[in-house]
Amino acid sequence: MQHVLIAPDKFKGSLTASEVAAHLAEGLRRVRPEVPVETMPVADGGDGTVEAAVACGFTRVEATVTGPTGRPVTAAYALRGDTAVIEMAEASGLRRLPGGRLEPLTATSRGTGELIAAALDAGAARVVLGLGGSACTDGGAGLVEALGARLLDSRGRPLPAGGAALRDLHTLDLGGLRKVPLIIASDVDNPLLGPNGAAEVYGPQKGALPADLRVLEAGLARWAEAVARALAGQAGGAAPGRAGALSPGRAPAAVAATGRASSPPGRTAGGGGRSAEELAALPGAGAAGGVGFAALTLLGGTFQPGIAYLLDLLGFADRAAGARLVITGEGSLDRQSLSGKAPVGVARAAVRAGARVVAVAGRKTLTGEQLRRARIDAAYALTDLEPDVDTCIAEAGPLLERLAERIAQDWLTPDPATPSP
């Protein structure tokens, strides 16, 4: 008998992807207990990416690393064979802020670099990095420090953590930087600087006020200049990766909204010979508070579309082969879902495998035509059953089970070729 594959993302603030899948499976089995049901929690590179990898056979590995405020935290990555899956939110995410207090000027990405180092030490030959949920805007400076880079002020002292301190960066030494076979699973294409950059677009989500945004922009601009000089030094045969002295106050001008260096999907960016402006304009450089910039320029990382890459890594095509129906979903099914989010990625992959697709959500605002273009045959929302959003969040599990019962009645008829959604 053909099976049903349940492959949802999380319902943010309510249920993890695994919990969503479990509730949907429970509802389906109440109505159609004879139909085989498989669950495969998914993620697009943001929160829940490690959990999704573990659910698909990776081993969860924990490590004590530096949290975004400098306090130690216990974070996890996923490991299978020589491949490690790391999500930035585990070590450097908003949920790691003590008491939820935002620290826009001083939060660091160092812990994510420490997780990468731990994975390399454990034998990883490939690191897949998801960038969602970051608490910091430090351009990835903390991350590369954890991997051996040195950031010094004009007196030769180590620079304090955070994006604001980058304004005082004088010397960048890459001589001890570890090589990392890095793949960045992300659909973000923002540049590092300017009105579409890391500070301006994402800084307010991390607590930055207008004055803070100016400070962070200046720090990131100086960081871009230091990276360009260090890479130029490598290309020119200078002391390994050493930036030398930066002129006081010198930094590249902010990049215009449309000023981006050419770099297609699956993009990689070396740095030697490129100006600071060109490096800062690379698509994806602004991801995760500028961690994308460090990953592209200093670590030789390659960006891959988040959900598509992760589905391939986790073996979705094999799981969906022969499926009667694939059920996907996320907390809000809206216009943002059309831009590289998990449900649309799952739907496209499921159709390629020959399966029909329905989606569940806390709420949905997409039209029928938008759903069809996204290859989703039908969508069901918790708000169809309970109009009060707070109740939907508090009782998401039982409501999902009721939606699953409805899906079973609509789609799992004795003749699967004639569903009646």
C-alpha cells in the first residue's frame, strides 16, 4: 500500500517540526489506520536544522561553546560519516540570549565557529551551515576568531566581541585560520552593507536602535576593508593573511541597494584582488549579521539554496518515492513562504517524485492560484478551526490532529486517484 510522508517545518513559537509531524500522524491514523505513515521533519537552514538532520539518521553531538553574550552554552550539531550539520541558532542564536535580553552591539558569532572547530576535530570533512536565528551583527568576526584568525586594535590587543568593536579594528591576521570545507544552506542574498545590508535589514530584529545601526554599519564597513586587505596580502605574497595597518576611519562606502557583485546560486567567492566594496556586495554577504560575508570571503564557503540542498542531503527523494500523499507545512503560509521556505521546497521535490501535496499552517494567506503555482494542491490552517490566534498557538497539537483527520477524509479515499479536497 502506498504510504503518506509527513514532512513539515516547525510552527515557530509553538511546536518543533518533529512535534508537528507526530500530531499529524496521530490524526491520520485515527481515520485511516491502515495507511502507512512516515514522518520526516525538515528545515530550510534556520532553527530546527540540526533536529531535522538527527531525525534522518545523523548523530546529535553536544559541545560547550561561547554563547552570543560570552557566557558558555551547551550547543549541538549533527554528524553522519564525514558530514556535519550546524545551525547558527544553536550557539549564537536569539534563543541563547540570557533572559532574552538583546545585545545588538556586542553579541558574537564565536560559538558557531567553535562548533565548526569541534566538528572538524570529530572528523568532519564537510560542514553544512544553516544561518537562521542569529543574535549578532559581527560580520562573522567571532566565528573566524574561533577558527584561528586574530583581530587586533592599534595597540596590538585582541578586539572585544561584537559588531561595534569592529570600528577599532587595526590588524587582521589570517595566518592561523583553519581551512573549512563549508556549505552555507541559505536563500538570503542581501549584501553586507547599505540599505539592504546586514545592519539595516536585520539589525532591528536583534534590538538595534537607529544610532546602533550607524555604529554597526561603520564596524562592518571597516571589517570589509580589513578582509580585502588581508586577502590582497595573501594574493601578493605578503606575510600570511596579515592585513597590515588600516588608516584611521577608513572604510568602504555603503553599497547601494542594487550594487551587488555577480555570483550565481551555488555561489563561491574568493577574495584576492577584489575591493572591499566588491566583497561587501556579494549576494548572501549580509546573511546572519554578516556571517555570510566571512563564510564566503575567508572560509571559501559555497551558498546553496537552503531547503533544496537539505532535502537532497537528508534523502527526501527516496522517502517520497511511491508516496500517495506528502503533507508539509509551517507556522504561517504566506508570501514569504514562496521565497525559499520549506513547504514550497518540499512541494516541488514531492511533485518530482510523483506525489500529491497538501500543506498545513497556523494561518494561511496565499490564494488558491498561489498555492497551485507552488505545487501545493490544498492548504489547511488552524485558524480554519479556531479563529483566535492565541488559542491556536496554545493548542496547536490537538488542532493539528483535527486538521489531519480532515486531510485523511479528503485525500485518503479508497481510490487515491480521485481525492476530494
